[in-house]
Amino acid sequence: MNVDVVNQQNEKVGTIALNDELFGAPPRAHLVWESVVAEQASARRGTHATKNRALVSGTGRKPWRQKGTGRARVGETRNPLWRKGGTVFGPQPRDYGYRLPRKVERGALRAALAAKIQDGALVVVDELACEERKTRAAAAMLGRLGVTGRAVLVDVQPGAGLELASRNIRGVRVVASGRLTARDVIDAGRIVASRAAVERLQEVLAS
């Protein structure tokens, strides 16, 4: 599978060969799902908290004697059966994050990239940089490449100029190839990657 390589003026300057074994097979959607769920879980703050009977305010004194009043027996006003009492087994602060096996993470990224490549949503440029640190410069570059809406810009080591120029463009993110995830790929309408980033991704995903 060959993909055209263009410059920032959207002029073809060459081609790059993509591994059919990596990106030609039908995407494995369940791996992408697992990767996205794991990333979403790791992003949860987990700061929820409820008060149990030991933490809720109130006295521990027995309201009335055990027998002889005709009322139900009760030990304290903080018990969970009463209004303003403690909560039983309520949520407590916790970490929801978990790690997937490396093979699953790479398989998910491989499947997400394969889906975008087969849809024709990958744009490979010879060099992804923006010397002028202005939003209009990055927007003009994306306009020449025909990229609109949500997009992710991928380079081996994104330059500071590119990050500063594109950070105010709605829906556009800059990601290093080593930190690219399946969620980044699936969440974007177009993938704009440098030739070096594509070669690096192929090298990593083939191992």
C-alpha cells in the first residue's frame, strides 16, 4: 500500500510504503474499545466521597431505652436507617485507572490507524512544522492540506512553533508519535502525520 507524501503546499513530493500486514487487515474494533475505555477510566478524578455512620455529625447517645417504650430499638441517631444518618457502602475516593497489556495497546493503535488509512483520512507531509508561531499560519497550512474539523497532528518530536500556532484552533491537537493513542486517532476526523512519524509508528507497531 502506497500513500502520497505532500509538502505544506499540498504538492506531491513522493510516496511512502505502508505495511499491508499492519494496516491492510480489517480493523479489530474490540481492541480499540478496550483502549478507549481504559484511557477514559484513567482520566476519572475519583474524588467522590460519602459519610458513613462514623463520619456523620451527631451524638452516639442512645435516644431511648431498649425496651418498654413501644418504639423500635435504636442505638444512635447516626445509624443509616435514620434521616441524616450515615451512608452504607457509599462511594469513597479511589483510582479507576488500570493498565492494558502492551500488545493490546499497540493492537488498538494499529487497528485505529488502519481504519483511518482505509477511509483515506491520513495525510502524510514531508515535514510538519510551523516557523511562524501564529494561529493564522497553522490554520492556513491546514487549509492548504484540505483539513477541516477535528484533526490530530503527529510528529516524532513536535516543534514548539507548531504547538503554539495550533493550540487555539478548535478541534486540533498536536501529539508526539510515541504518545499517540487509539482514542486520539478515533476521535479525529483527519490524521496529519510527518513522514518520519509514519515510519516511526510502523517500526514500533511491527515489533
